[in-house]
Amino acid sequence: MSGIVVRNIERAPQDVIDGLAHCGVATVHEAQGRTGLLAPHMRPIYAGARIAGSAVTISAPPGDNWMIHVAIEQLAPGDILVLAPTSPCTDGYFGDLLATSAMARGCRGLIIDAGVRDVRDLTQMGFPVWSKAVHAQGTVKATLGSVNVPIICANALIAPGDVVIADDDGVCVVPRADAAAVLEKAQAREANEESKRVRMANGELGLDIYDMRGKLAAMGLKYV
Amino acid sequence: MSGIVVRNIERAPQDVIDGLAHCGVATVHEAQGRTGLLAPHMRPIYAGARIAGSAVTISAPPGDNWMIHVAIEQLAPGDILVLAPTSPCTDGYFGDLLATSAMARGCRGLIIDAGVRDVRDLTQMGFPVWSKAVHAQGTVKATLGSVNVPIICANALIAPGDVVIADDDGVCVVPRADAAAVLEKAQAREANEESKRVRMANGELGLDIYDMRGKLAAMGLKYV
Amino acid sequence: MSGIVVRNIERAPQDVIDGLAHCGVATVHEAQGRTGLLAPHMRPIYAGARIAGSAVTISAPPGDNWMIHVAIEQLAPGDILVLAPTSPCTDGYFGDLLATSAMARGCRGLIIDAGVRDVRDLTQMGFPVWSKAVHAQGTVKATLGSVNVPIICANALIAPGDVVIADDDGVCVVPRADAAAVLEKAQAREANEESKRVRMANGELGLDIYDMRGKLAAMGLKYV
Amino acid sequence: MSGIVVRNIERAPQDVIDGLAHCGVATVHEAQGRTGLLAPHMRPIYAGARIAGSAVTISAPPGDNWMIHVAIEQLAPGDILVLAPTSPCTDGYFGDLLATSAMARGCRGLIIDAGVRDVRDLTQMGFPVWSKAVHAQGTVKATLGSVNVPIICANALIAPGDVVIADDDGVCVVPRADAAAVLEKAQAREANEESKRVRMANGELGLDIYDMRGKLAAMGLKYV
Amino acid sequence: MSGIVVRNIERAPQDVIDGLAHCGVATVHEAQGRTGLLAPHMRPIYAGARIAGSAVTISAPPGDNWMIHVAIEQLAPGDILVLAPTSPCTDGYFGDLLATSAMARGCRGLIIDAGVRDVRDLTQMGFPVWSKAVHAQGTVKATLGSVNVPIICANALIAPGDVVIADDDGVCVVPRADAAAVLEKAQAREANEESKRVRMANGELGLDIYDMRGKLAAMGLKYV
Amino acid sequence: MSGIVVRNIERAPQDVIDGLAHCGVATVHEAQGRTGLLAPHMRPIYAGARIAGSAVTISAPPGDNWMIHVAIEQLAPGDILVLAPTSPCTDGYFGDLLATSAMARGCRGLIIDAGVRDVRDLTQMGFPVWSKAVHAQGTVKATLGSVNVPIICANALIAPGDVVIADDDGVCVVPRADAAAVLEKAQAREANEESKRVRMANGELGLDIYDMRGKLAAMGLKYV
């Protein structure tokens, strides 16, 4: 199954991708029916980044980063590298040199269910990474993997060209074909939340805004 | 045992609470005989916050945040929400909308032995949270829990109205009835530490300040 | 085996130590053949610090920080305290008072395979710590350990006087006798990387810079 | 707060305790409203044991088993030792010698939110233990704790004399005063389950036995 | 996306499924190119079981086992229940009553990326379970999920009707359409291994059987 | 540092090794001053084995088991294979074929700070393994490591020829040169424990046998 590089992948429209980035992970996750979230062990190396992009996927052996070099050639501007090791691994597959190369091709960030290193440099370069670990441990270049095949990354299925959104809350994937529809729902959700935010800021309670009191009483909630 | 909301809880005096906040978690923990500390997996979503407040407690089912809406109505200015799920859970029970509502009622922060989301917004709003996880995963509103009953949160017993102190070192609870006495000891401890800090900054050793050399020798310590 | 304090340890030359600090953990680790890295659970209490120093080692019982007082007397300017508990422990062995004392003797930081507390103060003081946990839990002073004996800390062997390098990527140890040779290799590696960084920033690919295409094809990589 | 031994504790009636043992952890937990369960990291050292007894509680410093000796003197036949360390610890506090002593006093087992050792011997002796870890690491006898005070053990509150039930599913605590009432509910639950077991064994579905089809349809479940 | 039950799923031929069971997880995993393995936290509740069957999949909310009742109706003899919660959860979704019902319909076992209870009874009944946790914690029946939709379970993609193989080494999934081809390769692999086992039992070395010495020398291996 | 195989290693006398096996891990660990224990995540694949042997050490890359083939040639009857990966890894490096080969050379077991597979077969063969994980995940043979060099395995330093003892309590290493002296102390300890076991079985308390009452009172223990 390994040793394959898919050159041409389809991508969602750039404005849809950017719209999803603006909505953020929590909203997009809600908008697509609470699906697509990666496991919560995926954490950003620095706070404050919020990105979206088309996934260029990498299936890599544990402790072997050869396929990242192969994947970088497949990057288009606005893409995000997404790497899943074929078995659990915390090695530092990626550092400032690879980030320099990826940024030169317009890459917006890296999602890796393994380790990353040179995080001080990556922070200074403004290249965001969501990873399972920070680990200076180096890797080898000895065994093939694949690029742009579907992968399972941190308990989520990601196909090449899917839209990946990442911020301080974690990482979410939206299937490419659903991206426009999910964006529409996410934006509706945002508008709806904004009106509630104003009411709540003014002291109205969720109990009243969402009309919960009757249902709570019917379920048996007792105030004492 | 669930489905109960206790409306009226007693609280410690505000100046005692604020005094405990000023002392911080490590000092308060020492001052009450090294008890009351929550488990170290409770981490702040951003660095630098230091708060204390009266606990409004929530016992909630896993993945169900309905009771937070109920609890917010019970908040008085200066309170802290403290949530323990009835079984281990990392879901994001709480985000920026609920924080807006809680802040409108004077809430100082959230302690949750589960997950939180919208952490970028919460950071910008200055609403501090100590949690077990950051996770965008949403929750449902389907099952009752209780508000203002005693809970076990991150291996500590917390009763409604107990004083909760939280900072970068973690979270500590002080029983309401002990708060004034603990504050007195904490302040004495601080004064005592200050004099030692000056001596140590001047190069004096703990070995001499605490008069440890004789006891160490008696125990058999050998310098070679 | 415990109850011993070795007073006189040899140290590497200060310029070698400072050179290693400048190279950073990932580069030094590569330069000495990918050895010497501590386990990735060792994380800094704040981002951005990069230090190196001679190890003053501490073997301490779980939950007992008595030996830190003993060790501080053995510090020379530029040293780093390195503590390994004799069994797994997350207690907060070290706080702002001990840091004040250590800084007064020129100590550059602490590496501890256990917990630390007062991290807000330590951050303000600019005293960096790499630890397994942040925990306000206090310790006792009841049982002897040893100072300046070889220890296993976070799965790495560290002898007194070895050079310890720490930054946002983690912690690495270089045996004292190898320090000058490792520095030379690390600096050569840095120079080499700089030329590659320029080429990559200009859009050249690692596939070409490292001449990987032929080998990948020989291994059977297929582009589709 | 430490350094106290409570000599006389009240216990539930022996037949109630034995009845609860017969029902087992899962049933008792349900019967008291899904409360009282210890965290799932508490695992038996061998399969098949099912016990209940009155808790003789121990609050012990990390890595210090002195208080177990004190507690053994407080054991009455049918009791269970329950130990919570004052901070997280995996050391082996207990082995075959202490088990011999505890068994001589009629102790039925040990619940310990820390480590245990000599597990081969304990298995051969038929002395069951539920623990967080198996670890040969020894402990010291240097610092006081307390015996027969309320403790938080693996996220559950346990008072001396409470009934502790343990089997392959984990550990559950029933407050002493509730024991008889909980037993009654547990036995009713068992009887009710038995009739359902027969129907299910005959091929009837839970969907029909519990009359769920209508509610599922009303919630919107679709068969396709 | 939830609230759907797919009634009719295709299954692999029974003799293929049984053949895969006989080969076991490690061999099947190798035979399909080292893919399909579930994460190693999936452990059997008792040693020695080795099963295969067609997956009846369940996507369930955290702490809600309602859909298991729905899924049991969809079981055909020889099937295996496979449950993935929609967010991380250790609750005990399944016990002896549900096992009785599932066995009455010919179910061979349960794979659940969450918790299980009544494990003593399940062991006595000979109903094998591979789970993330053993936990007596009960669940509710309040929210819909889906049955027989594709799920991600313990980092593996499983479609309804896929063949699931489980033994003491863990759990592996084989896509239904590939089952016959994978079986063929697995059996070839077994035959090949058997001849090597005989040679190795007679003292021949892998170094010679696999002709590794030349390649090792070429790579630079040095005997000293 | 890698790519080296040391052919000739010194071993402790066989009767000393066998004596240490008889004493078991907990006793040996105590006898050498509570040092040498591997981390408690090292667990046996089946209960009841108790072995000792001379370490043939392996330093292997993550996910690469090539060096095990090299190491097997270096085995003498009575040896134990001890493998440490160069970075954290749970892959199944070792299965029934390698065990067949190792047993043909008289190997007594495997200690591996990574994963193992075919555990059902290994159990039937009576080949004991202590590992960090059970995982069917296969490995490659692409990169060199070393055999019979000092390694850090599960936080313990192990040199080739050191005596490794393993049982249900975990794993302990005794430096070769110390083996005879440690055995002597371990046997003395055993004899001493036996007399205490008899007294305790007869109901005498540790409080009296070890004469603790006075010291406890002096420390301030209060009976109430």
C-alpha cells in the first residue's frame, strides 16, 4: 500500500477555505454535525494561530521523515501538510529547514500525529504546527511511505484535498466536497451566536434564551 | 442523587477570599497543612492568572453541559464555577458564549475536570480556566446533574461556598469555615519567606538558615 | 548508595559550554550521533529560554527535597541543577526561594524529572526550569539522597560535570570529555544547514539538494 | 492534619457487607445512583476476586509506608485497608510481609491508589489488591500520616467504616449509613436483571423488553 | 450525520472469515501490508481468545449506550459488535445482560474504544471483549447515534461488514472486499513461517536464513 | 555511536545468577540499596515467570528490529535479551519466530522497552517477555543499531553481562561485578524476612517487631 505519490489532487475554492479559517475549529466542528475533530492530544506549538488549507497528506514510517521531502514538492500555495505515522511515534520529523522549504512553496502549516523540533525557530518564522509531541529526536530516510493517499490522523480520516482547520482548540477536517455547505452553516451559526452573545453580555440567562426551564422541570430538576 | 439545585450557599468574606488569591496556590496549600490541592493535570489555558472565589459546584454527566446554564443563574459576583463530570471526560463543556454569560454575573473563572473550548476567545476576554483538556468537542443537553452539592473534582473534595484558589501552579480548595484561619497562616508564611528570600539573595545557604548541617551529619551524609 | 556529596567535580571550558547553548538542543543532539536526549515529557515552564551549563546532579527520594539545599552549596557560576527522583514523582521539589538561592550562586536553571512550583515567580525571575510536571505539592526533608553522583534522569545518564543543554525542544546531555568535539561538529552542522536554508528559501527542494530522486525511484516510489 | 489515629470506628453489619460483596461492583454502583466508583486506573493484581469489607483508611506521604503498620493494629476481621497517598505515587508500599500481618488480623484485601509489590506471593496467598501500579520500589518510614480519617482515594471520598466493594470491574464505596438501603436496592436490581437475562437469552431484544422503539422513532432514528 | 441505522450490510464469506481468525492478528496485519491495526490501547478482558467476524458498527455518544440495543437487532450469526464513541470515553457501555442478548443472536465478541463492565461474568460466559478500559461506570439512553455506518475506532477506519480479527495481540480490520485476497496471502505467509520456524528451532540463525550478513557489512556493521 | 557488535562479554557465575532469580525482584532491589529497578511500565506478558540471566543488550532504532537477529547470534545459554529503542516506540519488534531462534540458543527471556507480538504463542512456548506494550505492529530492517553496548532501558542503565532479574513485580538490573555481593545480601534479607513472616502470621504486629511505638510517639502520633 505504500510507495505511492498522487500528484494531482482537487482542492476546495480558496475563499471557502479562508472562510472556514475565519470561523475556527469549534464552530466548523458544530456546523458539520460534530464530526471531523482530531484527538485532543494534538496541540499547537504556540498560541494564537488560526489557519485552514487543503491537506497534502503523508503516511510515514515511524522515525522516518523521507516522505516529507517528497510531499513538499506536491504543495500548492495555501496547502497544509498532514502527517500520520504508521505506528505511534513522538520523533521530531520536522524542523526549521523543512519549514523554510514548505513556506517557500506557500504552505500554511503542519499537522503531525508525532513530534516536531526547532519549535523556537518555527515560532519566530510564524510557521504553526499542531503535534502530539515536541521532541528533538531526529529521524532517518530509509523506508518509503506515501503522499496524498487517505490517512487516519489522530483518530480522524483525512483525504488529500480535504480542508483542514486548526486553531488553539485543536484541529478539524472537512471533506472537500462538503466544504462550501459547511461554511454556509458555520457562518449562519456565527451570526446566531453573535445575537446570543449580546443578550448574554446584558445579563440574560441561557435558561431563558434557550427556553430551558420547562424542560428541566419536566425532567425533575428540583431547586432547594 | 442528581437533579438538585441548592440556591442559597454561604460564602467566606470577600476580603478573606481576596487575601487568599494574593497568597497564591503554593502558599495556601502549605498554610493549610498541605491539603486541598487538585491533581496536577489541571492546567490553566493561559499563563499569569491568579484568582480566588467561592465555589459554585456542578456535578455533570459526561458530555452534557446542561447544568452549566443552571449554575450560572446561581452565581454571585466573585464566584468561581467548579465542574466535575460523573465519569472521566475531555469534552469541551464550556466556550465563549457561556463565559460571556458567566462574566455578566461577576464570575471570576472556571475550574473543570474535563475539557474547554474557544480558548483563544477566552484568553482575549480575560476569563481564566483551569482544565484537564482543551477540546473543541461539543456536548449535549439531555440529562440532569446537580448544582451546589459537594463534588470530588480532580481528586479533591469541594463543597459549595468553599474558597477555590487558582494560579499557574494549579488549583487549591480551602473549606469555607477554615478560610480566615488559613489566610492568617498564609500571610505569616509569606512574611517569614520574605525574610528568607532576602538572606538567600545575599548568598546565605538554606543549610545555614534552616540549621540543617548537624541533622544531615547525624543522618550520615558524607562529603567526599 | 545514598548519602554522598562529591565536592569537587570537573567542568568543561566555559566557552565550549556557551557554544553548545548557542547551537541548541536539536543541533547538539544530531552532532553527537543522536544520543543524549532526555525523554520528551521534560517541558520548559516558559517558552524561549536556551541555556547550557555543567550538571550538578541530585539523586533524591520521592517527595523529599532536602538534597537540593545540599546541592546549592556545590554550585559554581554557570552550573545547572539536575534532579532525578529515585522513583516516579510529580511533587513540587523547587520554588522561588530555592531559585533565589541558586541564582545567588550563579545557577542557570533546573532540570527535574519531577515537579516544580511557584512557576509564575520563576518566570518573572527569569529562572528557567524543565520538568515533568508543575505541581504545588510540597515536599519533606527526612531522608538522605546524594549530590554529584551519576544519575539516570528522564531516561538519560548524566554524570556530574556533564554539559546539559536545554531549550524549547527539550534537554540534551553531552559527556564532559566529549564537549569540545561535539561543539565542533555542531558548529559545522550549523554552517552546513545555513547554506541549505538559503537554497530552500529560494525554492530549491530537498529532493534535489540531497539528491534523493534516484534512490527513491530505486526503492520503488511511484508517482501517479 | 496528619499524625492522627482514630481507634474506634463504626462498621456496617457483617451480613449487609457480605450481601454487597455478592452483588458486585457494577450492581452496587447502579443501586446507589451511579455514585461511589473509584477511578478506572484501580486494577486488581489477579482476576476473579470479589470482596467487600469495612474501610480502615490510611493517608500516607508519598513513598512512606509507616502508617500501614499503624493501621494493621486497627483492623478487625472483615476489614479492608484503603490507602491514599498525599500526592501521586507508584511506589510499592505493600508486600507479602504486610499481607501476612493483615491476614492474621482477618483483613480481606487492600485498595491502594499507589503501587504494590510481591504480587506473585500475594496471588498465592489469596490476598487481593486493587492498585494503580505494580512496582517493586521500596518505601521509607520517616514521616507521619493518619489512620481512620476521611480520605480521597482515586477520586472517591472514603470515610473509615464505609463499605468498600471490589471485583474485576474495579472498586466502589458505599457510605456506612447507606449500606443496608443500598443492599436492598442492589438485590432488587439483581432480581429484576435475572428475569431480563432469561428473556434475552431466549432471543428477545432490549428494544422490546424496555419498550424503546417508540421513543427512538420520536427522536428521529431512521432505518435505511 | 447521526440517527441512521443501515439494515442490510454485505458480509465476507464465512470460510474466509474463519480462515482469517485462524491466522491471527499479527499474520493478517502483515499479509495486508501492515495496515488495519487498531491502536495498542485496545486490550482483551481475558487472555486466549482469537476471533474474527463481520463488523456491525456503532457510533455512540459518550456515556450513552442506547445504540447498542439498536445494533443487536442487526446482528447475524458470526458478527462482531464494534463501537466507537464520538468523543473519548471510558464508561462501561456493555455488560453481561447485553452480552446475553448478543450471544443469543450469534455474536462472537465486542470491540469497543471505551469501557466495559461485568468482566467476570463475560469471562465465565466466554464472550470476549477488546476495550480501552474496564469501568463499572453506567451509561444513559438519551441521545441518538448510528448503526452500520463507517466509523473510526481506535485510529482505524471500519466499515460495516469489514472483517475484524482480534486476539491477544490486539485487533485488526480487513476491508470486506479484500478479505479473500488477504487470507490467501496470510496463509502463504504462515506456510513460509512454518519452514523458518523449523530451521530456527534447529539453531539456524535469521542472519543466515534471510541472508543478512552481506547487507549488514555493507551498511557498516562492525564486530569488535 | 551505532553499528557496533561486541562479541565477547563477561558474565556473572551461573549459580549467582540463579540465586538472584530465586530471590526475586523486590528482594534483590532492596538488597542493593533500592537501585537498579526499571520503570513500572515494564509488565510481563503472562503471570508467574521469574527469571534471571546475563544481559545481551540491543540499542535499536524505532520500528526496526534488524539488530535482534544480530544479537541472537551473541547469545549464550542462560542469557536474556534486553532491548532499548533509541526513541520511544511501541512497535512489536519480537514474535514467535525470533523466540524460537532465541530459545534454540538457550535464551531465558526478553526485556524490551517497546512492543512485542504473538503473545499467545510466546505464552504457550513458555518464553517470558517484559515489555512496554503488546502491539502487532511490524518493524523494518533498514537501519543499524548496536549489540552489547551499555544502554538506558526504561530509565535504568544496563551494561552487557549485567544480571537482569524479572518477575511479576517488574525488572531489576544488578551490575555484573556486584552480583555475588548482592546475592549474599538478598539471601540474608530473605532469611530475616522468613522469621518475621512467622511472627506476623502468629499475630505479632510490625509496630512491635520493629519497635516503632516509641519513635511514632516521639514524632507526635496521636491515638484518639
